[in-house]
Amino acid sequence: MASPSPALDIFISGDGIVGRSLALLLAREKLRVGLSAAQPVPPGAPADIRAYALTPASRALLESIRAWPEDETLATPVLAMQVHGDEGSELNFSAALHGTPALNWIVDAPVLEEGLATALRYQPQIERVAHGQEPNAPLTVVCEGRASATRAALGVDYEMAPYAQHALAARVRCEQPHGQVARQWFLREASAGEVLALLPLGGPQGDTVAVVWSVSPQRAAFLQDLTPKAYAEALALACGHALGAMQLVSERRAWPLVRAQARHWSGRTGQDAWVLAGDAAHAVHPLAGQGLNLGLADVAELARVLRKREDWRGVADPKLLRRYERARKAGMLPLDLGMDALQRLYTREGPFWNQLRAWGLRGVEHSGWLKHWLARQAMGA
């Protein structure tokens, strides 16, 4: 690969969904963008079984850069969500009641990555940059994920608080169709504080779900070591056989859960500036499935700030980048605090806490305005 052009305006370090989306948005503004070259997938690497619950705002962004899958079997609309808590308490959301075609859409990670890769091939403003040939662009945007080496090299503090839980992901085929319903359980039988989510896949008529089971590291190892049949039986039991018998149709993968945020999201090194986006800047508990949505909100805000900058400001102007940092820190704070508080609430044990959680969930179910506000927050509205 040829050396990168010295005339780049912005270099994006990171070739994930956040980095690719940002490159496409900035190129649309006639900026000359360098983007880290895609890393080859090692032979025999496990299949990517991640799936994302994307809000209407995230869908609109991806549609604007022509990276949204049009096939409904690849982007399953969620028409309802059921949350099950202590003592039979429930919280239910409906797209119809909130006047929207879907609460969100469930999309496979590889589907998103392929859509973005196709869009990149038709954008001449974006130049792929090989590893080791990173340019000295006026502005570098770090989108390398939670374990960002560039962020570490910049000396940025990344404050992490482990949750003592792992997310265990898998795909299962169900005896009954999912009915375009996302389901979540706060479980207490096997281990305090477990959260189990079943996300519908395969379109409106699908019978496959993406499983995200947040459990202790020890229980994650136990569930991974079960035979496929025993795992499927344990899963069906945990969700009360909500979709009948289940069959494991993928590998199982686990990763540790943390709450994290970089102390500074922007700064300077000599004459050049840097800014963080996505998981390189923050990480939240997957309770509400908002991780990628927060990253895409970073993308939208950074692109907006750069597009609306005063004519005399360059893309690396520190005041400009601090506008982005302030806006995004303020924007994600309520969700971050809310998910952290909810996770900690559901790890408390004892009759008092059981009753408090049940009372709270039932109260929200019948609250009207609070329930509507929570639904709007979950949809990114």
C-alpha cells in the first residue's frame, strides 16, 4: 500500500463500526480523511456473534451514509420489549403505543461491517492507511475500542470499574418464533444480579435469538463448559421456556463487563490534536444495549461540530473539540448513571431489596409519563 498523502485533514485510527461511520460522514463534508486499513481476519478465527440493538437515531445515521441493510431479515424490527423482574413484576414497551414503527432494530455486527465496507469503496475522499504508516494529520480521531493503544500512548487516564460480571453471548434457535419481541430477565435463582437478554434475529418471522447473559466469571465458565444440549436446556429454564425448547447454533463467547470513561476526550500533541470516540472514550453496562448507539452518537456529534465550525477555525481547533467533548459527556451521563445504579440495585440480596425492585418495576409499568420517558431514552429520542 502506498504511503498516505500528507494533505489529509483528519486521520481516524480504528477500523470498526464507529471509525468507518465517522470516515463516511466526514468525507461527505469534503474533508480529506485517512482511515486505518482493515486488519485481515486470522485463519480459523471464531465467527463474530455480536448483535446490536440500534435506535432510530443510529439507523438514520447509517442510512445517511448508505450503510443500512434494507433486508428486514438482516435488520429485525423490535415491536415490543418485555422486562421481567422480582416477584413476577414486569415492564412492557410497545412500538405501537409510542407511535413509532419499531423500538429499535437488531443487526448482526458482520452485516453492519460489510455494509460500511461497501460504502467505503465508493468514497474517493477516504484513503486507507496501512499500520505503521500513520500520517501526521492536523486531527487524529481515536476509535480503537476499549483497549486502545493510541489512547494509552497519549497518556490519557482511562478509569475502569469492573462489574465482576462477564457477558456470555450465543445464538439459539427456538421452538417458537420470537414475534419481534426483545425479552430481558433479572434473575436471582442461580446467582444474584444475573441479566439475561434475548434479541430477535432473522426478520419478522424469525425463530433465532441473540443471547446476552450477564453472569459472574465463574458461572460464565460453567455455562461455556456445558454441552450444547445442556446449555440450551439451562437457557430455556432460565427464561421460563418463554420460546419453548432451544437449540444452540453458534459458539459461545464471553468478555468482562466494565464501566469506564477517559478523563479527557480531546487534547494536543505538539501542533496536532486528538479526540476520542466510541469505546476508546467510554464503556457502559449492556443492560440497555446502548454501547454502539453511544459510539454512533459520538460520531454524529463530532461530525456536526466540525460541519458547523466557524470559517476561521480549523478541524484541530481546541475550542471546537472541547465543544464535542462537553456535549457528549453531558449527553451520555444520565444513561451511564442510570445503568450503573440499576445494575447495582439488582445485585443486592434480601427480602427488602426483592420487594423494592418489584415495587419499582410495577410502579414504572403504571407510571405513564415515566414509562414513556424511559422508552424515548431507549430509542435515542
